Amino acid sequence: MAARKITTPLTDVVVRDLKAGDAVQITGVIYQARDAAHKKLVALIEAGEELPFELEGAVVYYMGPSPAKPGNVIGSAGPTTSGRMDAYAPLLMKHGLKGMVGKGLRTQEVKDAMREHTAVYFAATGGAGALLAKCIVGNEVIAWPELGAEAVARLEVNSFPAIVVNDCHGGDLYEEGRKQYAKIV
Amino acid sequence: MPVRKLDVREVTAAVKAMCITANYDLPADVYDALVKAKEAEESPVGREVLGQLVENADIAAADRVPICQDTGFAVIFADVGQDVHLVGGSFDAAVNEGVRQGYGDGYLRKSVAEEPAHARRNTRDNTPAILHTGIVPGDKVRLTLMAKGGGAENMSSLNMLKPSEGWAGMVDAVVDTVSRAGSNPCPPVIIGVGIGGTIDMVTLLAKKALLRDIGSTHPDARLAGMEAELLEKINALGIGPQGLGGSTTALAVFIEEMPCHIASMPVAVNVQCHAQRHKTVEL
């Protein structure tokens, strides 16, 4: 598969050009955040307080790594199930979030928010944490270190492989791919 | 028969080693199944994903790092021989100490939250383990560890069917569970099916079913046929590797059954991601 190279932060122009099924390689800064961090991010937004990173154009990676061995940038670092962040994602998109990297199904509400706010959802390969860690070249915890694997980290990625699942035009690779290969038995 | 003494420190050491090796080294049967699936998969994207999973297993084994960052809840099955006298401390504490050391020294993620009803505080050492202890004949202790990830476990189901629903109802329950799970449990999955017993036993049967080697056939020909039928129906869903579409949704379906109440037809489906990490030792 020929992968399209994209860099972060993402712009509306780039997001509009991405279609469900496109393979991409992401280079630049992405932010690690999963369950507990999302709860705190949304609480900050609702309180009108400053976030630990600039949300405009940002890409979040739903991931909680294993501990890094000495000398390594990060431990294994594959995606976690995105659906648990569905309750928080629309508000983050409203405040500028442009990309989400994870795995698994999103709700209609999240897909609608992606259309409304021009955002994109990428799948990375779940269970390929050792392989994906090789594409992470920088890792700095920037908020809530007490959350351990659930802290927010600023990750520098180089040619991080992902596939567009939900684009901002309503395309959905999970639905389309499944229909294409379903058989009657 | 004389009683054999076994120091529980040996249990701790064995559990520690299993936690680490299970998380770094994908079992050969799973590895081979992924390689075969890559050859057979119809979708080009699916083949790419399966190729990544094989490469990932190679990297994890070579670099001694976890296959997946979700290094799991430590589920341990202990078959304790009735002619063994465990000495040197509490068996339960020894198992948990092994988990603590393995997840610490092995750079494995601590994924257990205590007080889930309110605080959800990480216990920071991946304890407590889920420990199933049985007493068996003999003077050995057999320990099996499964590192069970959360994403796939979340997609599992318990179905209390009516006996009149029969095999057709059971097929629907299993296929529907996998269908609804879609891309969430990191397909290709392995499906453990428990049939019979009570709600506690049927889920345990489903989990134990996951310990079978891929490629093994159920000794009961009727159940072997049912496993093949379920696998075909699941792979016809089109979900494919990582849910991106394809012909490989499951690598295997394993059934375990036991007697049940005349009023009941319990069916449990334990969903396992492709990173089926488990180890067994005998002490």
C-alpha cells in the first residue's frame, strides 16, 4: 500500500483531502491521552481553564504505553479501544482537535462531530505495540504524571503508520470494508 | 504416597518468569496461525495488517519487549497435586508476589484499578492476580498464566439461553457477540466458548477453552464440527484483520462443555485478541 505522508498539526485542507481507506504515515507531534486524561481534559475545558497542550490542529493518540526499558524512548505503544473516549471526543473536536488515532468503533455522535468540525479518525494496528514504538522518537510526559500509563505525553512520531477509518465526509472503512468481504454461509 | 514439600518461593519465581516470557514471546501456534492467515487473507489491507503482526512478534521476541502495551490482567490457573505440601508461606501471596515481580522487572504495564465502583486507583503492581486453584491427583503443581488484555475481554458475553433454542441459538449467540465486537477486540480473534454449568462455571469454561493450541481438534467429533461451523460463520462476517474488512476475523474457535441445570442453557463467549499470551510450567 502506498502511504500518504502527512505532518502535524493538521489543517482543514489536509483533513478534507483524507478519505476512508487511505494509508498514511504521520510525522510530527501527537499527544498520548486515554481514559483518565480525557476525563481531566474535558473538566478543564468545562471550567474554562488552560489545557496542557494546544488543541487547535492537534492529533491525539489513544494509547497507554508499557514502561520504557532503560535506553528506549518508550515501551510498547499500540492503540487502545477508542470507543471509551467517545463521550469526550466531540467537545475536544469543537475546541480544535483534528485527528484521533486508536482502534475500534466510534459512535454516530463522534462521526457527526467529525463532519461538523472537519476531523479525521485513524486506526493504528492494535497489538502491534512493539512495532509502532519504533516510530516514536520523542516522548515527554506533559500532564498528570501520577496517572502513570494514563498520563498525557507529547510524542514525536516519524512515519507512524495508520489508516483512515472515518473521514470528515462520512466515509467509514469499518462499514465499507466489512460489506466488501462479507459472505453468505 | 509420601507428601512432597514445595517451597512457595518456587511458585513466585515461576509466576514471575511466566509473566515476562508470556508477554515477550508469542506462542508458536499463534505465530504460525498469523503467518498462514497472511497467505490466505483476501484483503490487501488485511494482509498488510497480518504482516505487521508477524513483524511485531519478531521485534518483541528479539528486543525482549512486550508484544502489546496492554500486558494484561494476570489470570492464573493452579492445579495443585493433593500430595504436595506447600511450605514457606501463603500460596496466594506467593502467586501475587510473582506477578508483582514479573510486571515490575519485566517493564510490563500495570493495568489493574482498585475500587472500580468509585476511586479506580491503579494498584501499581498489577495485583491482584485472578487465581483459579484446583486440587488434582499427584505430587506436582501445574501453573498456567494468561495475560488477558482489556479490549478483547470487554467484548465477551454471557448468554442464558432457553434449552429450546438449541444449537441454532448457541450459534447466534456466538456469532452475534463477534459481530457486535467488530474492530474493537483487535481481530483476528480467538473465541473461547463455554456451554453448560452455571454463570460462574460457564465463563470459566470459556476462558479455559482459550488455552487450547490453534490447530488442535476437539476430541469430541460433534464439538469439533461445531467449532468448524462457528469459525466459518465468523469469518464470513467480513470484519477481517483489525476490522478493516477481510476474510480472517477469527483464527480459531474452541468449545468446552459441562452438564447444566435442566432449566438452563448457559453459553459464555470469551473473546481473545490475536496476542494470545499464555505459558504453563510444572513444579
